[in-house]
Amino acid sequence: MKIGIQMLFQNPGTMTDAELYVRELKVAELAEPLGFDTLWSVEHHFDDYSMCPDNMQFLSWLAGRTSRVGLGTAAVILPWNNPLRVVEKMILLDHLSHGRAVFGMGRGLAKMEYRGMMVDMNEARERFDESAKMILAGLESGYVEGNGRFYKQTRTEVRPRPLRSFAGRTYCVAMSPDSVLVAAELKSVMMVFSQFSAETVKPTFDTYREHFEKCHGVTAPPPLFVDFMYCDEDAARAAEKSRKNIAAYLKTVFQHYEMFAEHFGKARGYEAYAKSTEMMKAAGLEKTLETYVEAQAWGTPQQILDRLGRRRAILGDFEMNICPSFSALTFEEIERSLGLFARKVMPELRDWDVRSTARRDESAAAAAAK
């Protein structure tokens, strides 16, 4: 199981932006010594909800301060970026990190960010689809070209040339039914943010796997979950810290994305979010918060393992990113939580793979013996 840390850069209002960045950079630099596989960063603009306007720039800084950990974008929001520049910067990041770059892409959801970027939200789906094909082709070939509705690009060579193929290093945020299909069609790992129970999301995962195999004739890779994580040896303290801070984070989501406004029902390609909003309204705030909190990875080390074990039993293998820094958690709490997770949870998660491989080998040997 690949396990990563995902940076959010959320300012809870208790410090200046400069102080927040000093803290978050310290958190990011914990990923490699603690043994995580990948360090990921979001792209967000114009709001203290999340402040990383260029994740490729941030990861380039981190490339010079690390030697092993993968460096992933979670995600580059394609409608807000020029396809040629995305290819150039991702290839450069790959060179600077000696082949450790991981490309994650997304469509974006916040009306205020689309407004600031002066991009029509109604064009988001078409812009993403057109740009993604150009970018993925460019990352492989070293040439970017396009003659679509939104991106006219004369065939242009990128230098430095690609270091190696990005096959197997491409992820796509898929939080709506149409994005699930697109992720499969692009031969990308489906990236989802934990929101609901495993039973609720199982049909979505089944759709992704079925469509991936239909499109490419091979089994889909394990999807990637993004979880808010808080780990503590004391169960009561873990529950108190987690429930308070994860719920507080979700409230900032409602505000940043204007979740209860009317625009999702009017924006082309975002109809699924309008339905989700209606479901949350019907459930009520407290039930919505509780459902979200319970979907995350928090508790004592054993409680986290139990939560993830139940998920795996229903959904099969998955990758995992944890968000350790959010809401009002202090650096000391984040560092302690991450260290405990790395010592007592991560080794067990990796052992799942060892045991699964052994069982597959035993089954194959038994079948061959018949």
C-alpha cells in the first residue's frame, strides 16, 4: 500500500500567512524521515481555506530538500492552467527530483476560484477533458499540441525532454460520476476524498474498475483515498481532537465552496454536486458533520487500523493519503500524531500487502496442483 501525506496549507486564523507557511514546511519535511511514500500538495487560491497557488513550485522546493519521497500534485486544476506550462513544469519537477514527480489533476469546484481566474465554470468539464489529453500526451512525447475549442497550441517541443514515462504516475480527482469515468478513460488512478462509508461509495469504485478494464483491457489500479487523520494513544483525546477539528474543517469546506448556494444546479457539469447539496440539506448539519467525521482515519493506532480494515474488506485494496495538518491543530499535535501513525499504523498497513501476496501465491499454487 502506498501511503502519502497531503498538504493543505489551511490558515485557521490563529497566525499570519507567513507563520502558517513556516509551520507547514516543517510538517512537509517530516514525510521522508517518517517513511511515507509520497508528499502531495493541493492547488487552491484566494482564500485562507487552503493557500497553495502553485503546487509544482512548492514541490520543486521540496525536491531539493529530499532524496527519496515521491512528490505529487493533488491536484493541478487544469481549467486554471495552460497545458503547455503544466507539461513544462511537471517535467522540470521530474528532473529536479530525479524521477520522483507524480502528476495528479483535477477540475476544481469553487465558484470564487473560477471567478478569480476569470474562467467560466460552465466550461470546466470541456476544458479539463481537452487539456488532460494534451498534457498526458505531452508528458510522454515531449511535444505539446492542440487544436480544440479552448486550447490552440502549435506543436511545441518541451525542454528539458521527459526524463521517463509518467505511466503509473498519473492520478485524477474523481468526486462526481462523470469524473469517475474520465479518470478510467485517462488510465489514471482514481483519487477520492473520504466523505461517506465504504458501503455508500462501493458502487462508484465498481464503476471505475469496470470502466477502466473496458477501456484498457487490464485491471484498474487501487484507488487513492484522502483521509483527515489524527492519531493518539488516548482514545478519548483522539476522539475529542478529531471530532472538533475535522468538523471545523468541513465547515470551512461549506464556506469556500459555497456548498449551499444555488450555482451548482446552474453550472454545466456540476449537477451531481447540486444533488449532494440537497442530500446534506435533508440530512441536516449535525448528521452531515457526523457522517463526514466517521468516514475519516482517526483514533488510537488500533482504531485507525480497524477503520481501514473495514474499508478494505468492502472495497478491496487502496492507496492512502493522510491530511495531518488542518483546522486548529498545533505543530506539536501534528508532529506527535504523524510520528505515532508512522510507528504503529503504517507498518501494519504495509504488512497487509505482504499477507495478501502470500495468500495469492498459496491460491495459485493450490490451483496449479489440481
